[in-house]
Amino acid sequence: MAVVPSDGASSDIPAGNEPQAAQAPKSTPAEDLVPKPKEIFLLARQSNFAVAMKLLDAFPQNWTATDDEGYSLLHWGALVGSKDFCQRAIASGVPVDSVAENKQTPLMWAVLRSHLSVVKVLLDAKASLTLKDSLGATPLMIAIQHRSYQSILLIMNRCGKQQDGYAAVLKDSDKNGCTPSHWAAYKGDVTALKLLDYFGADLMATDNVEMTPLHRAVSASQPPVIEFLLEKRADPQQPNGEGKTIMDIAEGQGSSGQMVKMLKHLLKKHSAKAGEMTGGDDDTTDLEMGGDEKKAKKTREGIMKMMSKAGDDKTAQKAFPVFWLVCVSMATFEYLMDLRNTSYQVAPTASFLFEVGVPLSLSLFFWVALMDPGKLPARTKGASGVEELTRALDSDGPTNLVPDISRLCTTTWVLKDLRTKYCAQTGACVQEFDHWCVWLNCSIGKKNHRQFMCLAIVEWLTQVVHIYLVICMARALVPYQSIGQFLIGLLAGYPLLALIGVVQLLTCPFVLMLIVYQSRLVAMNLTTNEMMNANRYEHFWVTSTSVPGRMQKTFRNPFHKGSIVMNCLDFWWKRERSRLITGHSHGAACKHGCKH
């Protein structure tokens, strides 16, 4: 069996590193008390640094003491995240690379808890990025194990300024030969893996048992990582030290077989992409690249029915706009062939409005469908959101002002604002992303949202006019004696007119519902995406203590401009919907129906 990576420094921290319930030394004057190092370490572990520093000021020789496991005071200050205490410790002679019995350094502990301010203090003091603990884990590996993305970026930024560049830490391996890429794959962390790839890590490296990151991802059952590595041209047929491919590893796990099914789908999809890129023939079709619907159906069998998204089928996406265009064409054809000669005598106003509404609807349809919804161009390496983040992280400003790493799009490397979302169908980040419209087969965002609203309103009004025109013409063309005779006469004499009338009656209410729903969102200054996923976005929730002793989260719309009028004015005129509003209550936003 292959050796599975152990959990690095995180599993090697001695038990008992959490604060213990113990009493601090009595408040005896420092000159009358000779504290023992154990007492000072206990204060540090309890985060009681104010008392600890008073004792250390009186007895500075204790700064360089270590506890029973060899940890220094700098270790404990780094673990707790006390920037001031760590600065004092370094200034008082505590080695920045103090090594405990398990060879862990203060930097490893700071990275483990994602204390960014302490990490910067230690790096400014020239803390080593290549030292390894007893399991061979480096600070970068520990940051990956604990998903400390800010620490990863900060470490890579400091490495880039050194002579060896990024290679010094990206090629390091632990005692099992696992590189940072192996660890990211094993942990199923696609974000970390994409960051490592951005900095030039070798995603095909092998460890001591000839396992690649792809092997590690399969052994840990990490589907997103497997798909990413296959897209990066990882060889699925490469054997490990035991001669096993990734399929052999999946079959040997003896699970429910879902992993094997998923691998077969991903390998088939990967083969189809490779065949298209080389111009070769293949018996499968990539769903994202379009093609034969019958072959596409086969690739969605089994478990992948749950994993595939309907929006990924480009052929199905085109069905909705084609259906709409066919309906418009049929209505126009029927009007020109059967109705126009007498429609101006029966309903002149409706006829005129219909003749104006149809070309106007078509013009708006193609305008919205073909215009830019607000896509942000992909950024290139070296001048992307990664560099913006690292500069902010490594600046002297407060760390709470650093953009959240979750705002970084690891596909286009754009640093997004709170309302910019990556659209998989569009393949780009879209400003003020509202939704993917199947009717238009495009994204609705900042630059086409108003036009989309106009299209919906014009389309609905045109349909209402056409329904009225159809009713008037039906009464004029078919003599009415009874309801049964009238319907039979209409169906027999003018079947196309009856069909179009039914289609209009069925679709018109849905367009009206769309207008009402979108108008409600405009009035609240929310998007469709936010309404559907508000529970996942932290900036919409504030913690309050409305009940004494009980914390609860309350919805608050940070984009609400204060009133329905101001929100509508913002949507149609000012165009500042993404600007955050602070300093006033947003309770009014919830009164307008925004309940989650």
C-alpha cells in the first residue's frame, strides 16, 4: 500500500497546547518575586501577555527560556497571535527560528492559526521558509494543510524576492517526498492547487512511492482536484511505485463504486477534449464544447447525472431563444397573411401597436443577447489579482483592510467586488451578476440589466396587445352562435390563429411574473443571485444580541440606498448598485419583502 501523507505539523503539536484552567501568580510586586519560567509560559498560554511582559521586564533572562517540549515564548505568542508580544520577544533576543523538540518554529505555529500580522513580523525578522519539522513539513505545507491562503500568498511573495525565487519552497518535500502540490491535492484544496500552479509548481511531481498529486487526489477521493489536474494534462495512465494507475487505486478502495464511475466520466471527458485539440476522432463528446446530443446523453449516465449542470449543454441552451423566435415568427406570419388586411378596420390601435412592438422586441432581444453583460477581462500572470492581494497583504496597513481571498477568481485571476461573480456559461467574471438567462442564452449583469428589463416590459405589452388583437379578429372572422360552435369554427377555419392565441395566453403570465420579480429586486437593490444565495454571503448578515445572552444573525442589505425611490434611481440612473452603504440601519430593506 502507498504511504499516505501524515498531517505535518498540525498533528505533531503536543497535547495540552490549549490554555489550561490555572491561576496566575499572585499580584506580588515583581521585585519581591522571582518567577519560574513555567509560570510565565502558563501566562502566555492563557494569553495573559500584559502580566507576562511585566514579569519579563523585571526578569529579562526568562525571555530565552523554553518549556518542557522545547517551545519558546515566541512559539506561544505566535500561536495566540500577539503581534506586540512577538515583537518584544524578538527584540529581547529570542531566536526567530527557535526550534522545539519536534523541530517546529514559531513561523509554523503562526501559519497554522493564520495570524497574518505575526507571520509578517516573523518574516521581517528573517524567519526561515525552508526549515522542516519532524515530519518534514515546511511553513508552506502547513499553510496548505490548514487552508491559510493569505499565509500562502505572503510566503510566496517573500520567496519571489529571494534569489532562488519560488522554486526554493515549491520543490521542498516532506519525509514521504510529498511536495506542496501533493498536499493540496490530498486535502482536496483546488484553490491552493491553482495558486501553486500560478506560481509555477510542478503538478506532475512524484513522491517517494512514485505517487503524483493526481494519485493522491484519487486516493483521498477528491473529484474537483482530479478534474483540475486532468485539465492540466496530468497523465491518468501513469503508474505509481506499485504499478497502479488512478483507476486501479479507485477500484481498490472498495467503496460504492461512485469514484470509479466519476473517474470514467472524467477520463472520457478528458479524452474528448484531447481529441478535439489534436483534431482526432473520438467516440465521445465534451458537453461543454457542444456536439451530438445522443453522445452527450451517454456521458451523463450514472453518478454524473447529479454532477452535470443543465446549463453546460450548449445545444439545450439554444432551445429557449429558438422557441421564442419561432413563436414571434409564427405570430408575425399569421398577422401578415390572415389578419392585416382587415385588422385596421377591427382594431386599428392594437394593429399599430403590434406592428411597432414586434420589431422593437426583436431589436431589444438581439441587443441584450449580443451586448457585453459587464464581463471583466481575464488578468495575466504577473499583473493579476494575485499581485494586488500580495501587495495588500505585505503592506504596512491593517490586515483587516486586506481583500478577502475568496474575492480572487482562480480562473480569470480577477479580484472581484462583492457583486461580481464568475459565470461558468459565460466563462468570465460579470459585474453585478444577476443570473444566466436561458431565454436570451446570455448572462445578465451591470451593462445589460436595464435593457433586459426594458425587453421584458416591451415583450409583455406586445403580447397583451397581440392577445387583444387575436380575440378581436377571431370574433370578426368567426360568427358567434355558441361557445362550442365558435371554438370549432375557429379551430377549423383558423388553426394557426388559435394556436398562437393559446401560446400567448400561456406565456404572457410568466413574462409578467418576471417583470414583477425583477422590479421587486430593483426596489430592494438585490440581484437574483443574491436572493437565491444570501445565506452563503456573510456580508448580508450581522450578529446581534436582541435577546440577552443569545447571539443571532440578522439579515442586512449593505447595498440598500435607504428607500425604494433611491434604489430605483440607482438602478436606472446613478449606476452605483455595488457601492456599500454603511453607518445607517437597513431595516427598511427587510420590510419590503426580503425575508431569508
